Amino acid sequence: MKVIHDAKELQQTALALRAQGKTIALVPTMGNLHAGHASLMDAARSRADVLIVSVFVNPTQFGPNEDYEKYPRTLDADCEVCRAHGVDILFSPAPATIYAPTFSTYVTESACSQGLCGRSRPTHFRGVCTIVNILFNLALPHVAVFGQKDAQQVAVLKRMVQDLHIPVEMAVAPIVRESDGLALSSRNQYLSPEERAVAPEIRAALREISEKIAAGTESAETLAEFFMNKLGANPLFEPEYIEIVDNATMLPLKKITRGNTLIAVAVRMTQSRTRLIDNIVA
Ligand code: AMP
């Protein structure tokens, strides 16, 4: 496995690979790799000749009071995960290699990014669209793989790729969970022991919602109320939102239409202030 830190070197390498007729798959990450990231690598591995994983804690997708500084950076361990999953190139740039001091160009998607996480993180998806564009321009992938864990990110990036005619196939891999149901996330390590013990209740409440839908509940309002009451009853949870939206447009639905309804939640844990997200597709 080759480790590249320099942006131009990655682009030259990708150009040379393309000139040889090789196909390239890209998995963008912020590192601190876990089994969720590894599942994206496995999904990407079979889709192209060359697998590139980027590890970059992207400053432009963090808000002023978010965890950019404390976000876990574990490059040595990340290298091991990448090696074990057949990665050919690990791209780990310093922020200054990506963002020049004069940097002033951002990519803004202005529909799918407005609700859900976009409400409390108004500059987040602009940062995500911008960095993914930059990574596409450096790694020149034929296919890129993203996780359903960040369902709104998938919708925003798919829209960006469609709107800007970017020649990259977008693939999505399912959410990987702990055995108790908690969705894997680099932020789970911020949880206090008490918070960690109750965190699977988020997923459990989503499952109950699935069951209610299967039993015939169609009203989004009823389901949202159920979730807010259920988690709101425990002082360790501060539910930020539950949104029941069209999976492609992220626009709110009043009535569940099975097959394309995304039920997405964000919950703030009150001891550590960690914000957890999860979702199901009904
Ligand atoms: P991150 O490093 O958190 O920016 O995530 C990088 C990629 O991994 C994104 O496409 C995420 O959606 C995906 N990812 C993160 N956690 C999981 C998970 N538990 N299951 C599947 N994919 C995940």
C-alpha cells in the first residue's frame, strides 16, 4: 500500500493509472477507521482495479463550536485497517495541502442540504460538497462509496454529482452496527459509560417505528411524536430532530410511502454533549 500526503502527487498518480486503463474506486473518510469504514472499502474493492481511501479531517465541514480540534486522529491504526482491506493508496493530506491560504471557492447544494442536520449545522454540507469535489479532482475515481449512516450526505452528494455532471458513479453501503444496535461512529468514543449503555435505545426506537409502519401506521406526525416522547423520557437523551422525508429529495412527507421514506434522527447525549445520528428506510 502506498501512502500519499501530497495533493499533486495523488492527482499525477491517478492520471497515470487512468492512462494505463485502470479503474479507480474512492472511499472518502475522516479516519479513526472502524468496521463501518472497512465495509465501504470491501464494497469498493470489487468495483475497481485500484482502491484509494482518503483520511482527512476536513475543517470546512465543522462549525465554529464543533469538535474539529478533538476529532480523533489515528493514522497508524488507520494504515493497518486499510492494509487489511486491500487498499492500494491511502491519501492523508495536511489541511494546508488541500486548502491554500487564498482558498475562496465552495460548492453549495441548496435543496437536500437544508433540513435535518443542515438546520443545526448550516455550513456542514457546503464543506462536505467542497471536499468531495476536491477529492474527486485529485483521485479521479470512476466510483465512490459512501455510507447510508450519513443518509442526508448521500442525498446531497448524489444531487451534486447529478447537477454538476460529475462523471463518478455513487455507491452506497448499509449501516454497520455494534451487536447491541448502536451505529458505529468515531464519535461513540466520546460517550460516558451511562450514555453508551442507553445509546442503543435510539436504534430500538427506530425499529419500533418500522414495526408500527408494518402494522399500518401512516402518519409521520404520530411516528415523530412517538420517538420524541420515547427518548425525551430519559434525561440522558435530548432528541434534536426526527424527520420523515423522501429519501432522494429530503423533503418532509406527511404520510409514509413505503420504499422511499427515510426516517432520520439526531440525538444529543446530555452528559458528553455528543451528537448521534441514525436512520432507517421504511
Ligand atoms: P466519516 O469518517 O465519519 O466521515 O465517514 C466516512 C464514510 O464512512 C461516510 O461515507 C460514512 O457514511 C461512512 N460510515 C461511517 N460510519 C458508518 C457505519 N456505521 N456504517 C456504514 N458506513 C459508515
